[in-house]
Amino acid sequence: MAVWSLKYPRADSCAVAFVTVPVAMINPLDSTQLTTLQVCPRRLIIESQRASEKLWRPKELYEHCIRQALLNVSAGMSIADATLEAVTVFVERATRPGLLTAHKPYCIAQDWIAILKVSITALATVAGGFTEVPLVSRPSWKCLSLMGNDGRLHRWTTVAKFSRDLAAADLQSWAVVGDICATGLEMTVHFIETGVGRGGHQHTPWCRIFAHPAIPGRFAFQQKDGSPLEGNWKPVWFQNSPNNDIAHWLAMMERDQVKLIHDVRVKSPDASQRARFERDLAIERARIASLPKLEELPIFRPACNFPQVCQWQWICYAE
Ligand code: SF4
């Protein structure tokens, strides 16, 4: 019989002594911080102090890069330059501090870089202009969505496969509720299907096509009706040939009627919804301001392994 011993954090388990949470983190607050607080206040404190050590999930890093690339294109940068900058940022952060992934980081990073290259062109060629939303002084909220030329907020998020249930869950997030309530604006959420990670690769038409088993040079993503290809088609990856061209890849996606971007419009909130948000925010801001030192906070065990293993267990569970 295996015998395990419990691990409790030492009082000095964290190398940094926290007396108070930095004021800069409290004001303004954004949806990422508020979500983290409600999942685990310890995580909020740790990440406020160790931001440079935080490992990125590929999806998070991709969303960060897409947002910045669309801002850059809106500011007049060419799509090619915005793509190059986005890829550079992705590679730098994937290298140090690194990616949080169950797959081989190099392989999965190559897939996500290909997804980034192809999807930036796809999004930038159809999107309007965007700017950052000025800080909303009341209730001191930093809006992470971008303001479109159409007067609406825009947010890009990834899903393995789009569904109404996933969309409904996202529309309840602080990223949506917080931003529309703080600004009073409508929002368009752009869901980008990025497939699943399996066998060391990200399986999505953004970076994977199939080669015909018998006809050289014949490639396809799917059948015209959207059903999978039949026969022994072999997967081929965008990044595996320098001859793969973004425009040609996108044209093949269009030919095969691959649709990976789904837009959902969210109505602007009414006065009572905005008041409710301000009340909730005030309560949570007060909670942040009164957080004790890290070593005095209990471990939020339900959050340590669900929905994913928390990357800070090496601090909280240190012997
Ligand atoms: S390991 Fe658990 S307690 Fe520690 S920061 Fe992560 S979720 Fe919170």
C-alpha cells in the first residue's frame, strides 16, 4: 500500500514576504485579475509578484498576441510586420518563462505560431480599426476588450470547437460582463476555433491540412459539406514547408468552406446590471485591499488541480 504524507506550506514557503497587495494591482482592476481573485486569492498575490515567471498557456499567449497584432494593424502597421512582431513575442515568451502545456513545448509552439500567422491575416483583412478603451475612472476598471470603429467593444477568444454552451459560458465571464458593464457598450465576441491538442500537435485547419494518399499536390481540409475526408489522407502541417503561403492556405480554407470564426453580439447592459456590477466590484476591491499576508491565507484546494493543475503548487506545497 502506498503511504503518502501531507504537504503543508511553510510559513516562509514563498521567497517573497507579502505585507499588502500592491496598490497598482487594485486600481484599476481588470477581468483577468478579478477572475483570478475569485478562483484563488493566493494566486492573485503570487502572480502580482511573479508576473515574469508566469508560464503561459499557448491559448492565452495566442490571445494576447492576436489582440496586439490587431491593434498594430489598426495603428497603420502592415499585416506582415504585425505578424512578425506577434510571432516574435510568442517565441520570446514561449522560450522564457515558457509554455504551460502537456505537449512537447517546441512542437506545440510551432503549431500555435502557424495558427497565429494564418489567423492574423484572416482577421486583419476583415476587421475594422481598433483602439484601446481609455481607463474607465468609475468604477476604476481596465477594459481588456478593444474599441472598434463601429462603436462596439470587440473581444477575441479561442475555443476548441464553437458551441452555444461554450459561448453562453464565455458571455458570463468577467471579460464580457465586466467590460460591457464598465463601459455601457455592446460587444462582439469573436470565437476563434483552434481545435484540440492531441498527439503533440494542435489539430486545427489553421495549421493542418491533409494530403491525398495517391494524388501528389492534392490537399484538402474536409469535404465540402464539412464532413471529414474519407480514405487514408495524411496530415501535413503549415510550418513543415517554407513553400506554404498564408494567402494560398486561406484560399484553400475558403475553397473547402472551413469556418473557424464565429461572432456573437452581446447587448449593452441595462442600468440595474451595471449597478450590480459596480456593487460586486466594490466588494471585491475591498476584499483585495484587506487580503492578509500570503502565509496567512489558506490554500484554496479546489482550485489547485481544477480545471487545470495550478503552476504555483511549487510555492504553496513547498516543504
Ligand atoms: S497552488 Fe492552490 S492555493 Fe496555491 S496559488 Fe495555486 S490554486 Fe492557489
